[in-house]
Amino acid sequence: MRLHMQLSIVDANFCGWLGKAVEWKRFLGIMEGRFLDRTFRIDKVIRWAPQAQVLAHPAVQRFVTHCNWNSVLESESFEVPVAVWPMYAEQQMNAFLIVKDLGIAAKIKMEYKNDIMNENDVIVKSNEIEDGIRQLM
């Protein structure tokens, strides 16, 4: 959930979406108050979005992705610069491919923890998010 906070810190407008109900409830619990009040007129956090249509829009300048293969293909098809943050399954392999082998993406974090639903684990640090986003600016 730190991603949205870091986007506001680096002065980047954003539209974020969280697909799972668990993530959405957790997000709302964390983001209450100042963050949502400060960003609601400019930035959007929504439950779902048609990713290909979003990436095709000329206003989209950067894309932070967990790196599933559809996201990799769509971001490249629409020539949108990518920062990767793999979370599970094949996402890490995809991230290594486009960051290390092909050199067409920036990294936020390449490694991940297996228990992504454990709220006590820090999956990625704020400065890692900020650094990855700044690489795309």
C-alpha cells in the first residue's frame, strides 16, 4: 500500500487499481485520512480498470506492475515505461527478463517474500518504491 503514498511524494499523478476484495479493504483501512483527502481530486484508486485501455491512453506515462505476462505485453505494446514489483508465481521470472535480460524496465524490487498476505512482513521499503518510480521520470 506504500506505492500510492510514494507516488504522491514523488509528485506523480496516478490511477491505481486493486483487484482483490481483501486488498481493497486493507487499502481503505491504511489510506484513510490525509492521503485520500489530499489526492482524491487528481489521483484515483479504484477496484478494477481495463488495463489495455488505460495503457493505451496518451496521458499514461508510466506503469508500475507486478509483472504478469499480460501486463508485460500490454505495456510494451503501448510503449509505456515500466517499473516492476513481482509478487508471486511467474512474475519474478518475467521481471528478470524485462529488467536484466532485455533492459526495458526499471526495478522497484526483484525479490519477493512467499507470504504476501502476512501484514507484519515488509515486502518492499518506501525508498525502493520511490527509487523505482524516479527511474522512469
